[in-house]
Amino acid sequence: MTRKYLTQDEVSRLMDAAESMAFPERNRCLIMMAFIHGFRASELLDLRLSDIDTAGKQLNIRRIKNGFSTTHPLLPDEYRLIKLWLKKRRELEKGADGDWLFLSRKRRPVSRQHFFSIIREAGKRAGLAVEAHPHMLRHACGYALADNGVDTRLLQDYLGHKNIQHTVRYTASNAERFNGIWRKKRR
């Protein structure tokens, strides 16, 4: 069975590898946002400039598959990467196709296929043992948050799952949750 997620270390290695690719600001931003917010490729690539509240440091999240849409805070490192990408993006704005957050060299929205190729190329450059694809970043988010002890219901809301059964896979694999379960009560 092939692993369907990336570890946090592998995500970091992807980010580092994206630095040596064309459009490093955009690619690093794509990778970080996909991981931090647990985006599906379509959700990430559907982001518009108006979805980012730079003053409030928040991001409007529109989930697909009847998921819960919400607002997420922007993390400091993520905010810094977004600002770098927006600066670079301004150079592409003239003749750009709409207000999509992520543009290609041709000033069109980044396609799912292009995003897939960015992740695959970054994975190769990073020397990952698995062939990376965008959905692995969504799973990486779920596992990382579960490993950090995030409550299953909160994780469900964060990822926009309607059905909790889609969320429990992340918490079920977290062996840390059993630590101290047999701790002796002190009297």
C-alpha cells in the first residue's frame, strides 16, 4: 500500500525544493497554504484576491463537496509568503485573467494539472521516497493537527468534513493519544 500523506518534514523539504523552481514565491505559497489549511486542489486554486483579508490576517475558505466553509487565521510564516507572492503577482497583473490568487506565467489561473506537476517536481527535487501529489498535503494537514492533539470535532470543522468518519482516520493513527491512559491515580 502506498502512503497517501506527507510528513511535516517532507512538507518542509517540498517547500525548500520549490525555492529552486520557476515562480518560487507562488509555489512555496501554494504548498504552504495547501498544507496549513488542508485544501483540496480545487479549493486552493479557486482562491481570489478578495478571499485574503491582509489587515485582519484571515482567509476565507470555501469548501467543496458540501463541506463547511469558514474563515481561518493566517499564520505568520504563511502571511509573509503570501505578501511575497502578491508582490511578485503584481508584475503579472497586467493582462491577467480575473482576480485569481494564483496565476501562471501566461497570466491565467493555475490549473489542477499544473499544480500537480509543481508538487511532483518539488517532490523529485526534494528526493522524497513517495511520489508527491496535491491531495497528500490535505492529508498531511489532518495528520499533523491530530498529532498536535487537536480534538476530532475541531479537526472536522477545520477540514470542512460533513461526516466525522472522514476525519477519524487522522486521529485513529495518532499513537500519542494513548500516552498516560494507564496512569495510576494518586490518592
